[in-house]
Amino acid sequence: MASPDRPRACPNCGTEVASTDRVCWRCYRPLPPPTPPPPQPKHRRRRRLPTSVLFTAVLAVALGGYFWHVRSSPTGALLAYLRAEEAGDVRTAYRLLSLRSRMMINPEDLTVTGRKSATTPIYVVRSVEREHGGAKVTLDVTVAEPSGAAPGTSTVCMYMAHEGGAWRVDMVRTSQAQANNVMIGEHGWLRLWLGGGRK
């Protein structure tokens, strides 16, 4: 391919002619115009993102990770519910209840039963048993006594329901399980009564 600054050959007779010639000096035939060189690619400067955009992206990823953890983990949803109930955040606590629980419990009930303790309970998850459509979470709850006495620890079982891709607290099933444990559990009054009657 000929360029404007180099000699080229006449397409009719093959005679070498200058790049600026318009007619071949030997055969007097017109010459085609020289082919211009291909354009050089332009280097584009990379535009830097503003700091506010980067900060917003990092914040969105952090919040998304937190809500994904709450939605994807029964323990994450349960601890978020307990913390919201403890802080008096009725709106968040009510949102983390299962659909069946929200049909049975009013938001005003959460306000009444919300913890108003001066000390912050410590929650330690003992086990998580996955069930069909839900999970059973067993955790130890340690509460420090305001009088300065040794903190008391109790074991609590809470049931979770998996609804719409999110874990929610099933207070209805939790209450039923607690009632059954009081009646026929290991230390239930019915078991103690039957055991005492056999003696």
C-alpha cells in the first residue's frame, strides 16, 4: 500500500512514479490518488471517579452485606430482632416477625413486652437446627443484675421461619413450644405429677 511520502508504481505500466504525480510520465495514464495512512488511535485520559461516588459505593456494599447476612442467616435475623426489641425499636422488631406472628401480635404488644433493662443482655448461640421451612435456635442469655449480684444465665429456644427468602422470628411457634415445655417438658408439671403418682 503506497503512502503520500513514498514512490509508487503505475497500475498500468508498472513504472515507478512520485507520490505527488497525477499522470504517469511513461504511459500518460492518470494515476489514482495516493492512499492516506490509517488514523492513529487517540489516547483517552481515564476519568477518575469522585470521592463521593466511591464512598457511596462502599457504603452500599457494606449495607447490602449486612442485610444479606440478616436475610440469609437465622441467627442474624434473631439477634437483630432481640436487639431491636431491647432498644425499643418496635418497627424493626415487628418487621422481623413472621407473617403468622404479625397476624397474632400487635405492634403495641411489642412496646409493652420490650425490655427496659439497665444492662445489656449477652446472647451466645448454642446450636442451630434446620427444619423444613424453618430453624430452631438455642441460645444462652446472660443478664447482669443491677444490684451487683452474679449475672444469671438462662437457655432459650427460639423458632425461625424462612419466608420470601428472608429469615423471620416465629413467635407463635416459640410460644407454643414454651407452653408445651412447661406442661410436658423435662421439668413440666404434668411429667412431675405423673412421676409422683407412680411412686
